[in-house]
Amino acid sequence: MELQYRLTPAHTEARLAEKLPQALLEHDQLETRISSATSRWQGRLLGPLILLLCLIAAPLALYFPERRFTPEKIIALVLCALIFIPLWWRFSGRLIQRLQARTRHRTPLRGLNHRLIEARLRVPLKAVEGTYHLSFDDQGFTLSKPPRAKSSMTWEQVVYLREAANFYDVASAEMQRKDQACRIAKHSELMDAEEYQQGLQAFLSQCPVPPSAT
């Protein structure tokens, strides 16, 4: 038996609406992990780094522009160090906490990230749009997309059957590992509606696994 159907931009939008929330959630979780790791490193390194920069900047400020140290400059440098270091240990904690809070509460580019993730998901979905021919018998099925794309599978290889609003996804174990599937539309504008539904039900009855709904 042979079925014909077309995957349209409407199917792409439906599939995109399914995949996008999970992709955004995974992206947010990744950002949270990165932010947490960054905060831990900031807490360990930011204070010593600022202190080191201050201790380097002070001698350089006294050394230039004359490019020499005088006894007066050395005395002033020692006095500044004796005053600065205790003050630093007393108040540096508050300063670092404020800097970390500003970094933590900075509004992420969520709108841009949303568009980038959506564009990344849309590319492979658009690639599967087109007209398909599905032929099957008691041994298995062949799904082809003229002029070149063709995929064949025996019924024993089918381990995954997912039902969505507008299509079915059928996959073998290898395809599932690659996050791939044969997409079969629930309705076809290329065939008589009743004939297509009868053929589709015959195809589903051959599948060794029941459909799982999303």
C-alpha cells in the first residue's frame, strides 16, 4: 500500500512550538550553571585580584613620571599600605558582594537568545518540508522524498512511535539516538481523506509498538 502526503510550513511551526520550550529550558539551566560557577570563582579570586592591582598601582603612581623612588615616596608608600590593608580586610567583603550582585542581577539577552535558539531549531525542521511517498507491506516500509531522500525500515526495527497533534514520528533505535524520525502526517491533501485515513490506520496497525502521546 502507498500513501502520499506533504509536510508544510504549518507542520514546521507545530513541531517548533513543541521543541522550543524544552530548548529554552535547557538553555536557562545551562546559563544558571555557568552563572553559579562564575559566582564561586568571583568569590575566590575577585578580592585578591583587586587587592593585587591596588598594591601594584600605588608604587607605579609614585614611581612615575619622575621614574625614581625617593625616601619620601617610600615612606608615603609604607604609610599608605599600613592604612589601606586593614581597611581593605574590613570593607572588601561588602564591595565584592555589591559587585557580584550587579553581575548576578544583570538582565540577560533573553530576547536575542530566544531568536537564536528558534532559528537553530527551525533549520532542520524546514529541511524536511516537502512531498513524501510512504509504501509498506508485511515486512516493513519505505519513506521517500523525491528526488533523492529515501529511508527503509523493517517492522522489527521500529522501537519508537510518537503521536503529535498533526503527525506521527516513527524511529528505529539508531535514529532515536540521533534524535531523528520518519515524520508521517495525520492528514493529506494529496489523497482522498477517507482513503488516506484507512491507509494510515493500516500502517499503524503494523507497527510493533503503540503510539505514545506528547
